[in-house]
Amino acid sequence: MTPARWLERALLYALALLLALVILGPFAWVLSASFQPESAIFKQPPDWIPNPLSLDNYVYVFTGRVPFKTDLSSGLTAGITGEALFIPTSLGNTFAVALSVLALNMVIGTLTAYTFAREHFRGKALAFNFILGSRLLPPIAVAIPIYTLLRVLGLLDTRLGLVLVHSAFTLPFSVWVLTLYFRGLPREVEEAAFVDGSGRIGALWHIVVPMAAPGLAAVGAFAFLFSYNEFLFAQLILDSIELKTVPVLLAAISVNPDATYTLIAVGVMLAIIAPILLALIFRRYIVSGLVSSLER
Amino acid sequence: MQAWLVILPGLALVGLFSVYPLAFALYVSTRRLLLTRPDQTPFIGLGNFVDVLATDQIRAAALTTGLFVLLTVPGVMLLGLGAALLLNQRLRGMWLLRWIILLPWAIPLVAAGVMWRLLVHGNFGALNGLLFQVGLIGSYIPFLSDPRIALVAVAVAQVWREFPLAAILVLAGLQTIPFELHEVAKVDGAGALARFRYITLPLLRPSVLVVLVYETMTAIAVFDLVYVLTGGGPGNATTLFSWFAYAASFKLLNLGQGAALSLMMALGLILLIVVYLRLLPSEEERA
């Protein structure tokens, strides 16, 4: 290897390391803070590595056992808040809502997109553009009307209401990506299935869905992540604390003067585990979904 | 006919949460509707639009939003482009970076905002701690409570959150550029810079444009970050347009003006999309 080539390579690795630090640094700090009492991160400079490493904040969230008794006398904050005890419940709520949104997107999205990809009918272009065009409305512009609509329907402060709203916001993307995907699949295999006597639904289920698995995985990951992460509508619709989703509860805890910052850090860590795992495991499908959305 | 039946559930769901709300917003925007006096909702035509346009706050919010776009979009684009070029290098171990780069984008925006609050907090925080430790500052800086710095702090969080998306999309564009093009140019004696200027950049133009417009829209519509990082403050230093519209409806309880503001923002965003569709070469031109 020539010296110039060696230098180039060293430079690239240095840049890569810098990029990795920029991406992971914030995560590392919050992870570290979550294992400390608040007094430790208020030191100047703070303890970068927990010393000693303490699980007290996590124990409090899951059992309600008050952390860091000595901290309470320091007068910085009350140190605890009952809101944090709802983090496990909120995780359950978030999963229930996000999985329902995922399921609705899969079923309705597949049926709708398959119809757009294979059937010819009057008004098809209009219906397709209508579904896609609905995405042009920024959420904040329809927030109040959706709030009043849900009130009329009696769906305020219900998870069902939130599931419907999230599904309405994710379906256009799902239909768009899946229609493109189905169009790209060869017709011949389905037609062979018809000859063998299976109906449209049978062919869709046994032939098309398995072939479209990567597209479905991308759409599913997107729908789940959108719903898991969505804040504005979750905040407007869910009022009871035992129904709140993770982003809403985390936002509430983060502005609650009674919560220690290290307890807030625990909230962040618990909130991001699922999306991080999903992003790492489904990376390939998410990227291909992002790229196909770029064609729009 | 049967086809319509199959697409009906999807159509109905999407329509229920777009057509009705849009009509309702148009209706409300022409009424004086204060939640403090819900029994009186007189028709006032464009009065709400006139009223909000006449206030100083809307000019301030528009200016702050513009400044925020100028602070974030170039940062997102440059960092995204740089990261994409780096990720495109054939280096051992680069897959690791491609694997983790999506993380800031995948987590809830609220969580990203809270993370950055813990990072840039004035009384503690990793940034203050780091600057203090290496001796650049003698005492901690209140990043979020200083009106001159707060918007920059929000912008930094936004750039951290968004640049991975730009990087991934530009990287996808980079990977469609045939390797042979670079090889041929190399044989013809073109240096790395010339190849970047005359091959990479022109071929990347479509993906960069899409990302540029998408990121501009994201910056204009940003809401969650402001909510958890600053709540629009200190004063109105970080009152971006979407926060302003939200506050009109849900803090001042003036639904008519809130609807007018939201509709103006929606119109602005749609105009932006139209402009970008014009800028993009159409399918035929590309083929």
C-alpha cells in the first residue's frame, strides 16, 4: 500500500469514528445517566461512567421502591413521581396501539393495493390519487377537527380512536409502496393458480403475499414505528394516565419538576429500546421502503 | 363494482380523517370560535386570517421558522451528503456504521428531544460537562434558557435527528451510479474531485432535491421537539409556526384563529410540494 493510500484510509476511518460518536454519543450519555443518582450528574464535570452503577431508577419504575433515599434531602427535586410508575403500562399501551395499526395496514393495505395493482375499474386513478393526496395535509392542520370528530364518535380517550387515526395516516404510504410492489410481481404465477382452481383471495394469500414479503415487512415496520413514535394525536386523544402511550408519558415526565433527570433518562431508555431493536433487525426493509417513498 | 367494495374500507378510513377534517377546518376558520365562549360562533368571513396576519407574533413566528429552516436544512444536507459519501466507501467495518446510522431517526421524536434536553441542560448535561472538562468554559452555559442560543440548540437536535435519513436516501442514490462511469473517467485522467463534480453530483441531483424538499417541510412542521425541549420559549425565542398554531388553539383556546393558521401552513407546504414536483425531471425526461 502506498503512503498516500494509507493516509487516505486512516482519514476515512477517523471520519467514520467521528460519525459513530456523533450518532451514539447522545445515547451513551442518557444510558449512563439512567444508572446514576441525580447528584452524580450534577457534579462538574459529571461522572461519565456510573460509579457505582445503580439500578435504583429502574427498580423504582418497575416496583415503586423509592430510589436514592439520601437524594431526597438534597432539595434539588422531590426525586420521584408517580407518573414514572406508569411507564410499563404505557409501553403495553404503545405496543397494543402500534400492533393494531400494523395489522390494519397489513389487511386493508394489502387488499387495497392489490386491487389497484391488478383490477381495472372506473375511477381507479381518482381513488388512488385521493388516498395518496390525503398525505399532503400536515397533521397540525387537521388536529382540531379530528379531535371534535372523535368526540362525536365517542372515541376520545380510547385506544381504538388513536388506532384509527394512526391507520388513516399510515395507509396512504402502505398502499403506495404495496401497489408498486404488487405491480412488479409477475402475473403468470397468479394466473397459474387460477387455472388450478384457487380464487382471487386464495391466490392473493398463497402466492402474492409470500412473494411480496419484503414489501410487507417494510410497510409493517413503517406503520409500527409511526404509531409507536407519534406524539401530537396521542397527546390530544388520550387523557387517562393508564391509557397514555410512551411518547406522551415521556413528554409529561420530562417537564414534571418532581422527576429527577436520571429518572427521565430511564424513561428515555425504556421508550427507545423497541424502535431501536426494530430498526436494527428490519434495517434492510426500512431502507428499501424509504427509497421507494423517495420516488413519490 | 366489486373492486370498489374491496377498496372501500381503506378509502373510508382515509376519507374520514382527511375530507371531513379539512372541511371542518375551512368552516371553523371562517367563524369566531373561542372555547371560552363556545355558544357564540358568528361567521366572520376571512376575519381570522386578517386578524392573525395583522399580529406581530405571526411575523415573529414566520421569521423564527425561516431562521430554523436556514439553520437546519443546510446542516442536514451537508452532513447527510458527507455521511453518505463516507458510507459508500468500500472499507472493512463500514457495515457497522450503515447499521447504526438509522437509530436517531427511528426513535420517537419526543425521546430525541428529551435526550437533547439532558445533553444541553444548563445546570448539568454532557455538552456543558465536556466543554468544562476540556477547559473551554469556566462555568456552565444555560443553552436552553438563553434566547439567543435556544433556537440553535433545537436546531442541533433536529439536525442530529434528520441527517441519517438524508444520508440513507443519498446513499441509495449513490449506489445507483454505475461503478464503470468512475472507472472510465479515471482512465481518462479525471481526479477524485473532478469525478465528484462531473459524475456524482449531477447524477445525485434528483435524490438530493427530494431530500432537500422533504427536509424543508419537516423543518417547517417541527412540533414534538419544541414541545419537549423549550415549549416555545424562552419568551418566544423558539416559537416556530406549528407551535404557534398549536398554542393558538390549545393554549389560547381560539379555535378559529388556530384553524386559520393551520390552513395557511398547509397551503404553504402544498405550494412547496408543487414547486418541487416542477423542479424534478418528469418520468419521460428521465427515461
